[in-house]
Amino acid sequence: MDFEARKVIEALRSGIPSRTIGGYFGSARSELLAEISDWLDEKSGGGKILTASYGEGKTHLMGTVFRMAQNKNMAVSTVSLSRETPFNNLSQVYQRIALNTYLPKREQSGFDSLLEKLKPEKMAELQLYAAVELQTDRLYYLLKSYCNTDDSNVKFKLLADLHGYTITNAQLKKIYREIFAEKVVYSANFVKSRHIWDYILLLSRLFDLSDLNGWVILFDEAEHIGRLGRKARFGAYSNMSKFMRSENAYIHTLFTMTNNYAMQVIEGKDERGYLAQTDGFDNGLIEEVLTGIETAPELSPLDWNEFRDILSKIVLFHSRAFDWKPNVNVEELCELAWSCGYFLRTKIRAAIEYLDQLFQYGDMGVITAGVLEQETYSEEIPLQDEL
């Protein structure tokens, strides 16, 4: 049995997104992927937004971009937004970024090894960056403490802090004082809710000094922003603008969301009407984000040739996964699967079900697909201060 092929088939059958699939099925939508590839090669940062219908392959496209970026010697972070990872809480989002950051040619996440391998002169450069280029100098004291202690418990606390599980300012002062016998005086007191962007910039600088070609952050299911309460949504838009407008040449950010967001949230909840009545946000930046969502390119459905190419690969993987030789006419399989539902995900599942039946029973039965309910954004979850 070919376990890699079995993993691909089972992931497609279940509809669970997989980076492995993105690596094998990256030939579809070649023009869009070429544009993304050129964008990643640019020495200017910033963000892009892509929209698509449910089940049309947004997450699988992210998997393809993941592999593409790794092949370009770039670090890649993947985050699926959800109720547990609300985009208005950037410190919580950063924890997910740090947890799901993958270095080139690595299957396991983590960036700690870069700190250990960084040459002394480059570590000194990183510390200088933390001291003078960020909003606070907290990370300067943290890095200096990390490099000058052999206490494994202290190192663990400092690494946890770099992953977003921040220790208190008082704890960091105490650690520094015990190592250097010096008192810490912060240039500006670190406040997690305001200064967590420093951590993102520091990571970007670390990747640069480690001779990587950049950093790609992939935010999937960004439509979850629409389920937040109004104040929280605008906090999320404000955070989104940080990534969209980032002038850091090493950070490229890609958001994906469903294509009905503009109609159901921006228009349906009168986002601009609320924006005109509030002074709590930078209206210009949020207007750019709203316009960016409305004008974002939509992931078009696969054409017949692209769909046929995918099914040809699925037949090959199915044969390897179950060690058999399917006697299948790919054109006929395409016609059968094409009629089984509207969404790409449903058509692919139908094709795999046909192959399963042929493998088990020597014949393909009749498969029907029901109609899935369309996603809406009628639910609002208020923040505590809105209750």
C-alpha cells in the first residue's frame, strides 16, 4: 500500500484541507498561481485577498501557495480564523501564527532553531533592531537575556514569550536583573494589546537575518470576521490593514474568504454607515480594507480541462492507494462527477465514490448529491463591553 497516496485520497474524500494535496494538485488555476508566484518574488510586502464560493478550493489553493513559498526558501505561517482565533485579538492571532510557522523543507512547525543557529554578529544585529526599531524595547531585553543564560527554565519562559505567551514586564525585569545585575528601564512600557505587532516585525527580521527569502502568512476562512460583533469587526478590519499595508518587504499576507462577504456583511450590516458615525478607528485604513474585500478577485470554478486533469491524478492516486488498476475512462468519469452537485468539493467526492464502488464491487452505482445550505452571517457574537 502507498500510504502517501492513501493520505491524499482520504483527505479528498473527507474534505479536510491538506497541504499534501496542494503539493500534488497545483497545476489547476495556473494563471492565478503564476501571479501569486510573481508577487512572492517582489521585494515589497503587503497583502492580497481572494474570494470564492464554498467548496471551490480556497483552502487547497492555500496548500499550493504554502508549497510554492517553501520552494522559494520562505517561511510560511498558516492560520484558520475561527471563534477561537478572532482576528480582532491580534495577540491571540499571533500565538497561532507562531505555533504554525514552518521553515523551508520542514514538515514540523517551529522557528526556535533559527535563534540557536544565528551567528553572534547577526544576533547582535537582531538585538539592535529590537532596541531601536520597534515601538518598545522589551524584546531587546528578552533576546539579550535569552543569549546570556544557561538556565533551561528561564530559556523556556523566554521562548514561550516569543511564541506569544508573554510573561509580565516585572518577570522580564527580574530575569534580566538576575543575569546582568542591572536594573531594566523600559523606553516604553509594553502593553500586549497595543504592541504585539513588535513580535511580528521581530520574527520577520529573524527570517531575514537567517537568509530566508521572506515570510508568507496565510489567513484562511477570513469570513469569520463577519460573525464578530460590530466593534470587534472593526477591530479586525484595523488589524487586517496592518498586514495589507505592511511596508516590511519580507511579509506577504494572503487572506481567503467567501465571495458573499461584501453583500452580506459590508452591505448587509451597513459597515460604512457605522464607520461614518464613529471616531474610534482610522477610517481611511478601514475604508481601504472594505474596498479591498469588495474588489478582491474571485476564484473562478475549474474549467473542464482542469477538472479532467485533477480527476486523472485522482485515478492514479486511488490505484496506488489500494494497489489496483482501475479500468476507467477519465472522460466518462468527468461527465459523471460533473453532474453531481455544484461545488468542486462535491464533484471530487463523487468521483472518489465512483472509484470506491468500482474497486469494491466491479461496477459503479448511481450517486446523488443533495443541496448544501448557503452560509450566512446573521449571527453576531457581542463582546463583553457590548453586552
